[in-house]
Amino acid sequence: MDDDMSIGLRWRIPFSIIFGVGLLIFILAWLAFYAGDYSGYQNIAILLGSILLIFVLLGGIWVRWSLKMIPKEGWEIMRIAGFRWRIAISILLPFIGMIFLIFWFYSYAELYNIYQNIAIFIIIWLIFGGILGGLWAQYSMKHKQDFDAMKDIGEESEKHFKEKEKK
């Protein structure tokens, strides 16, 4: 294993395990000792918030590492016009959706019945899924030739990583 790769993994893997176990401990402790003081919907909001926090923490450390591991050839796709901001939107929209749902369940869900709350949950993800699907479908049709040219780069990168693994 490459030194840069192993050094990056050396602390990220235990960090991920500790935070995953910590999330489970938090959920169990919350349900056992504090959930009774809140409504069912507020408990859902608190659990969604804790999951979002773990995704942000773990996502941040693993994204930094994965960006360092992209070979030079892999960065070519970032040069295609519009790719970077679509990646940013693909990260931000689910984050915004989770924040909205946390706020909804904590503040407003009690005013509606369970079916209306399920509808809100589904509608939010359908809207965001539709936005992202539209962004990427239009983009991939427009840049089909660029992506086809990147196929060769992807195969070269795969060979590069397989050679690194053998060493």
C-alpha cells in the first residue's frame, strides 16, 4: 500500500468506527433516557440531526482523503464546463433537504397527521431528486462525447490503482 494512502487511512478508519459506534450509543441513550420528554416527531428530528452530523463529520474527512487519491488523469473530468457546480449542488441539496426535514419534524409535524408528514417527507425528496435528475440528465446528454473520451482515462486510472495495490 502506498505510504500516502496508508497514512491517510491510519486515522480515518478508527475515527469512522468510533463515530459510528458513538452514534449508536447516542441513539440508544437518547431513546432510553430523553425521548420521553419530546414528541415522536421531535425525536425523529433529533435522530435525523445526529445522523446528519455524522455524515458531515465523516464526509469531510473522507472527501479530503479521496480527493488526494484522484490521479492526474481523473481530474480531467473537472475541467468539463459545469461539472464542479453540479457536484456542489448534488452535495448541498440533500443537506438542505435534511435540514428542512429536521426543522419540519421538530417544529411543525405535530400540527399534521402521520400521512401528511409522510407526504412532506416524500415530496421533499421527489423535488430534490427531480432537480438533480434534471441537472445531470441534461448535462450528460450535452457532454456525452466528453464523457466517452474520459472512458479511456478511467481505464488507465483503474490500471494505475491495480498496479499500486500489487506493490
